[in-house]
Amino acid sequence: MLPVILGGIVMLVLVVVLISMRRAGTAQSLDDRLNELAALGQSVTLEELELSQPFSQRVLIPMMEALSKMAQRFTPQQTIEASRHKLELAGLAHKIKPAQFLAYRMAAAIVLGIASLTIVFVTALPVFQRMLIIVIAFVIGFMLPTVWLGSKITARQTSIIKALPDALDLLTICVEAGLGFDAAMSKVAEKWDNELSLAFMRTVQEMQLGKLRREALRNMSNSMDVPDMTTFVAAIIQADTLGVSMAKVMRIQSDTMRMKRRQRAEEKARQAPVKMMFPLVFFIFPTILIVLLGPAIIKIKNIGIFNS
């Protein structure tokens, strides 16, 4: 019964983690729901309203919040800031807080650690190997959310790099047509729905709230960590500071980004034969040899058996 109980605990913790990550930043507070019901003219007590919430919001999410508070209490501030920066690079800073991400790492470590206990108890392994399996499972579980976050960062940066040349072309056309830089960024943000357009819209909103243009652009560059965007932002800030024609600088940057995109395509085209070598050698060539030489080998074998 012990493996069954441990397996049930693993599934429960896994469900808690998945539901919390899915509902992060989307839970509606009780005060908001009371205000909505009051606007509709319905009278309901706080207890009835709380009991009407789903089980995940009443039990699972508070458990994850308690775990996140514990993680924040025992985690150095430098680690929390590093997690916040990674979440910002992944575009998840408005959905997942650094303390919540640390809680997910702890929960994943607990899940895999308990799962490793089931393997340890059902197999007859030496004590050292059992302890090694448990430690490795905890470490892997603690690192899995970081690997997932790294993949999110890479996907977002790749999306930004692909969309940047076209966005700069449209930005340049808008500026040359007479629009201001802020209005041109708003036009680009309205045109597309991707990570770059969201970053442009966020930057425009920060400038509308009173932040200086150079500070808003630097924040956008830091939230992407893309070299092309860093170069573009530095050129725009320099042109704005020195009073150089913005349209001319943006035209140069647009041509440079388009040339870099062509160079990346050529680089990937040159890498294709090298990448194709491994599947050819290990999968395709052996299959061709089996198809071509297999009948001959069988025939030779049969002739040898007949002669003997």
C-alpha cells in the first residue's frame, strides 16, 4: 500500500502545482466579487461567497501562496531578483511572481522526490543507490521549472528577433510620413500581436505616464536582452540626445536589421548539411544498407547451408 499512498501524494502535489501555475495572476478577490454582486442587487454573505468558489481557489492556491511565502522568507534577495529578471525576460513577470516561481520549484522537487521514494521502496537496491536516486530526483525537480523558464526566454527572444526587422520597417515608414516616435510605436503595437508589439505598447504606456523616453526604452531593452534591440535602443537614445534626424537613424537601423536577418538565414542554410549528417549516419544509411544488402546476405547464407 505504501507505493499507492506515495503515488497519490505525488498526484495531489502535481495537481496543486499545475492549477496554481494556470491560475497565477487570474484569481479574483472576494472584495471584487462582492462588489459585482452588490452592483447586480444580490445580497450574499461572505461565507456563502467563499464557499461558492472552486476548490482550487479555496484550498490549492492558498497552499501554494503559503509555500511561496516560506520560499521568499528563506531565499536570498539576490536569488529573488535573478528570478524576477528571468521572469521578465520570459514575458511572465505580470503573471508569476518570483516567490511563486520559487514555490513551483520547491513543489516540483517534492513531487519528484516522493516519486523517487516509490521506486526506492519497490526495488531492492543498496542504501547508497537509494539515497542517490532520491537526491537526484530532488535536484531534477528543483531544476525543471528553471529549464522550462529558459525555454520560454529563448522562444520569446527568437520571436522578437524574427519580428524586429519588419517592425523597424513599419516604424521607419511611420516616422518618415510625419508621425512622432511615440505615435509610430503605438501604430506598430496596433499592427501586430506578438511579444515585440506588447513590449512596444508597454513602453508607450510608460512614456504616457510620465517616464522619460530614454528610461522607458532602456527598460524595454533590459526586459528583452536581445543584442539587436539593445543596438537599436542605443541608436535612438543617442539620436534623441544629439538632435540627429530620427528618420535617418531609423532608416539605417532598419537596413542593418534586414541585412542581419539575411545573414542569419545564410548561416542556418550553411549549418543544415552538418546537422543532417547525424540522422543520415545513424538512421538513414543503416536502413539503406539493410534494404540493399539484406536479401544478398540471406541468399549467401542459404547457399552456404545448402552446400553444407
